[in-house]
Amino acid sequence: MGRHGAFRGGVHPPQHKTQSLSASIQSVAMPRILTVPLHQHIGTDAICLVKPGDHVLKGEKLARADGYVSAPVHAPTSGTVIAVEERPVPHPSALYSLCVVIESDGKDTWTTLTPAEDYTALNPSALRNLLREAGIVGLGGAGFPSYIKLNPGLDNPIDTLILNGAECEPYITCDDALMRERAAEIIGGLRILRHALQAQQCVIAIEDNKPAAIAAMEKAATNVDFPIHVQVIKTIYPAGSEKQLIYTITGKEVPSNGLPLHIGVVMQNVATTAAVFRRIAYGEPLVSRVITITGGAAVNAGNYRVPIGVAVSDLLGLKEGQQPALLLMGGPMMGISLPSMQVPVIKTTNCIIAVGQGEMPVSLSFRACIRCGACADVCPVSLLPQQMFWYARGRQFDRVQEYKLFDCIECGCCAYVCPSRIPLVQYYRYAKTEIWAQEREKRKSDAARQRFEARQERLEKEKRHREEKLKKRKQALLDKSPAADTNQSIAAAVARSKAKKTPSVDPDRHS
Amino acid sequence: MSLPKLSSPFLHSGASVTQIMLQVLAALVPGLAVISWYFGPGPLLNIIVAMIFALLGEAMVMVLRARAIVFHLSDGSALVTAALFAVALPPFTPWWLTAIGVMFAVIVVKQLFGGLGQNIFNPAMAAYAMVLLAFPKEMAAWTWPYGLSEKFNASAYLLQQIPDRVFDGISQATPLDDFDIRSTAGEIGDVILRGDLYGTAGGYAWETIALAFFLGGCWLLYKRLISWHIPVSLLLTVFLVSGAWYIADPNRYAPPTFHLLNGAVVIGAFFIATDPVTAPFTAPGKILFGIGVGILTVFIRLWGAFPDGVAFAVLLMNMVTPLLDQFSQPRVFGHR
């Protein structure tokens, strides 16, 4: 597999990775209360299976997947369900969402775990089902249910399986730490994924700023009976973005509306791969993950294995008397700013950044666009960000879409370099949301129109039917007295009416 | 605890409009220094007058539009417009002409179109075209490049006290003008070019000024404030088009080096045609834009009513900028 060179564009923000890499992965004390949201993945919310008062064991299923694109949720520790209610979840708008709240019993007792003794004996479908039931979703940040990626279908034979260890966002080091310390788990997961996909080639992509991780993965990859290529890629943001990384490794572009599997590629994050291994080898569902805690206002920068559902406030140690200027979940390029510390860590949480005062710009004023084109130069998707901004701001949403708004991956490179400091990505999100809302409205009005038209048609039809029936009856009457001429029938009618007016005794009536 | 709600990305490269504008001004310094070396303090005074009135004009509009004055003036764009406009003026331009021109640039060409980033035409070039048409006598008042000699008296300049008869003694057409008049009158090109006015490679003083602006322009390229597309395509086009006519009739037309080194071609290629607001932003669009400015510049020089054509060429190409952008959009990743 040759080097195909980098994708177009990209930026080099300062790394800030060293402060969280001084020690190995640590564990945290189990807090008393854990809040487990039912929506931690892309797709529909999981359906709750427990009620307040239930005692649950660690790894027991709290909620089941609802439909194909969904994932179940498991208890991160043993204890009692004390509430199933709406709680604040990691969302920029401080949204509330249904959560299972567990009070830990302090014992952390596992439920009965059923490892798969020999995964090679399982067919890919059975293997997928195990992973689906373990609630494994993409841990790189997207949270897409992993088993779906392992179901390419017969039309899409998988040529290349790529493990994403690029970790291109500044500050985040959880994948780096995992690769250094748990290389064997990742390679174990790779074997399983390779079997599930029947993939021809396996590549592990790592940015060249992680020499220790590269060494560890290369070492672990040698003890395997099939070739694994550890590909070192240049450090540039967003090298770890799925479509960009596939291009870097294979030279192939994932089609605009397509999926990697359409070009014979499947990509999984290294942490997801380790979670796959833990499910198959130990029977563990996804109840914890490694996250990075860092930032200028944090005293306990480092990487931690954290149970899902722990509140950020239980994890983050703040410097004395210092309130963070910003609290971020995820990286500084694509993460979200948390409105409070009272939200739980979820499956897709890879990093918590307590931003120190003055560490990141928090200015809200921006200048006019001078069309310098710096944004277009760094866009990894070759969009024209300044044009999209222009039309998004003017609410010309059809024009924004002509400029391929929906190909935007919201990586933030454009806003990072913009000399006018325009919050470009925010405008694109706004435009996307507006377009979605308009489409919903349109669907609604289309449905209403269809209903109306259907009713009109029905009424028309009924009217036509009635008229036809009337006509038929008339015709039938005329047919009965074909010889009768008009005068005769008039005379007959007059006679009938006279007969009616004449009072007569009808024997039937009064009987 | 309340935390601010912001949207990603939370990091920024630190680039700013003000910084870009100041760097453009810095890149103009070598050229300005050489101009002053040859033409005395006049050009520098022109620039100072232009900058003062540019800021004044901008501030007036900000007051009328009820905008923050300091915030908007600090973007530095008015200063760049002022410098590029003033550089095109003869050394003895009266202050009121400079003021009228630069106020026209800032108020009419830029702010009336919506301010920074919204103008269709390059403000400095539109203002230059306006004063060229409105004040032809003052705009032709070039002198022999004497250098910093006693003939230049700054206070006399400022007070507009240079009497016509004194001025007649020092006035001198630029090489572009001189060649235009004399070759049209039937003089042989080669003979004209042998005069002192034409220096070693095209024009005494002018060739050095062009070189200084070229160095400043290369620094802009190095700092990635401009891309190579417009300067390279523009300079190459001027070279090839003027070269073609020179080859066809060397007696009637000047060589391509003369066209490259005289007038506003070099400063135009690096500092004026590259104005991001009024030029295309796609690479193919930029190349076509540069070619267009190059062809129009040479054609106006050869057959137009004016000795130089850069300003009109840029203004004409400004009009087709949206069209060039529209038809040169890059292929988006994942689209075939």
C-alpha cells in the first residue's frame, strides 16, 4: 500500500498534547451517582428496560436498541436505579434527555459475562449481533453503531480495513495512550473485525506526532499471522476525518452521498476496536472508556478509564479559585462547549477541556469578509466557505446547497484561519438546520396537500358515481316505457297527481 | 457556575484583517522609498494627506451608519487604499486633489457599496480613474526624477506656491507618455529609447521603482498574503502581448521590458489586481483575471487615449469577477 499523499487543505493548530501524556491511563473512584443517557449514539434513542427501584449489576442491559440505527445501553456499575427521568446531557444547548440514574452499591459487581470462546467459529452475522448487543458505537466522536459498519452486504466486498489512530484534534490523547498501553487489545480487535468483514488488507493509520504509539502498534502487529500495515501519516488537522483519512491511505474518494464501504473500505477508531476485543474476549459490554482530561484550568490533566455516566464535575479537578473560561467536551476544533459541569460522560466523550483564562479566544465580534480565500485554501473538501457564508447569511438556502453545504464536515479549518474571525461553521450549522426545518415543513405541507387532494378526488368520484347512478336510473325508467311519448307521460303524471290529491282510503295504511 | 456558550472551533490561527493590511503597507515601503529617492518628498506627502482624508472619510461614514468608529477604522483597509491611490499621483499633486480622490475612493467606491469587502471596484483605481478624467492637467504634472535636490521644497508644495513658470522648468513627461507621443508622431522606437529618460532597461527611475515594488510583492507571496496566480499571469500576459506587437513592428512599438518596467504594471500585478475583495478567489478565476488585466493594459497603452492602462484594465476586469468565480468553482471532494 503506497503512500498516496495527503488530502487537500488542512491546518496546523498548536498541539497541546503533552500535558495529558505525562502518566499512564489511570482509573477513577466510582462516584455514588451515575447518570446514563439513553441517547449516546447516532440514531434512535434506546428503549428503557428498567424502572426506579430495580437493582442492576454492572454490564446489565438498561435499555435496548430501537431499530437498526440504534444501540443498547448497559449499567456502568452495580447498584440501584433511583430515577428514569430527563436530565441535562452533553449538548451545546443544555438539552435535557431521558437518563437512567443509578446509585452505586460500591461493589461494582459484574453480571454474568459470556465471552465468545472462538470468534472464528461464529459467522459474521452472529459476530455482528454480539457487538450490537454490547452497545458498541464509534468512540472517535461520531457514535455511529459499529455493527452497521460491519454489515457491508454482498454487493460491497471489503478490500481494506483501516484503524483510525490519527487523533488529529489538538489536546486529545486518549487514543494515543490506548495505543501505547493497550496495543494488544487493539490488534485483538483488529483480528475480529477482519474476520467479520473478510477484509483483504489491514492498515493502522497514526499521525507522525505519536512515535511511542507507532512503536507499540508496530511491535504488537508483528505477532500476527496476517500482514498489518502501520501507516505513519503527516500530522495535519483534520487527517483523522474518515473520508480524508481514507483518501490519504487509499487515494480513493468516498462519493459525496456514499459510505466508505461503497469503495470497499471500512474504518474503525482504535478505541472502538479495543472495545470490540473486550466484548469478544471478556464478554464486557461497553460500560467505560478512556478519556482525556486537560486544559489550562485543570489540575489533573491525564488519561482516565471512566465509567459511562460519571458527571464531569466528579472527574475534573480545577485549579484553586479558577473558573474555566470555557468547558469543552471533545476537541477544540469540533467539540462542544458545555453549559455546566453537571453533565455525564457518554460513549462518544473523548476529551474534557477546562480552558484556562486567555487560553482560547472568546471574542464574539467579527469583521466583514474580505474574500481573501484563506478559508477555501484550507478546506479539506474543496468547498468555497466564503460563498457559503455569504448565502447562509442572506438566507439564500438554495444557493448554499448549490455550493455543496451538505458536504461540509464542520472541521472548522475555515474559521480557524479566517482573518475576520467570522464564525463560519456556526453559519453552516444554522443553514443546515434551517434547510432541515424547511424540508420538514415541506413534507408536512406536502402531506396536507395530498390529503386535501385525495379528499377532493374522493368527493369528485362520489359525485360522479351519484350522477351516473341517477343517469342509469333515468335511463332505466325511460327504457321501461320506450313507446310512451311525452304527451302521454304528462297526461299520466297529471292523472297520478290527481289521484294523490283525491282522498282515498287505503286499506293497507289503516290496517 | 455559568459558562459562555460558543460554537466550535474554539482555536484561532491569530490571523487578522488589520495584520494583513499592515503587512501590505509594509510591502509597499521599498517602492515608496525608491519613489521618494527619485521624486523627492512629494509622493510621501501625498500618502500622508491621502491617509488622513481616507480615515476622515471612513469615520464620517461610520458616524452616519452609527457604527463603532475605532473598530472599523482599525481594520487598516482605508490606509491601504490611501497608499495605493497616492502612489499613482504625480509628486506635485495639490492636496485638495488627493483629498477629493481618496474621499471618493473610501466613501463612494467602498462605503456606499456596503463597506469593507462589499465593493465591486477597486477603490484606489476607481478614484485614480476619476481624478485622471476630472483633473487631467494636475494629473500630468510629473517631473524629471531629480532626486532629493533643492528644487523640491516641501512647504512650497504644501502651500501650493510653486508658480507655473517654475513648474514649467521642472516638469517632464513620464517615459510611457513620452514614447506614446513621439512614436505616434512617427519617430523610430529604437531612437526614442536611446534618450536619457529611458534609463538602462526601460525608464530612468521607473525601472528601479518597478524592481522595488517587485521585491515587496515577492515578500507578499512569501508571506502567503497573495497567491502567485494573478501576478504571474498578469506579468506574463503583458510580456507576451506587448512582445507580439514589438516583434511585428519594432519601429512603432516598445519592447516588452519597457512595458513591464514602466507605469503601474508591477505594482498593479502584486498590489492592485490582487485586492481580494475585487478579484476572483478561485485559482482558474485568478489566472483569467490576470490575463484579462494584462491584455487590456497593453491594448489601452498601445491604442487608448491614456499612456497607462492598468487602472482601467483592473476596473474592467472587476466587473467580470463574479462571472469568473461562478464558472470556475473547484470540484468538491467526493463529487465526480
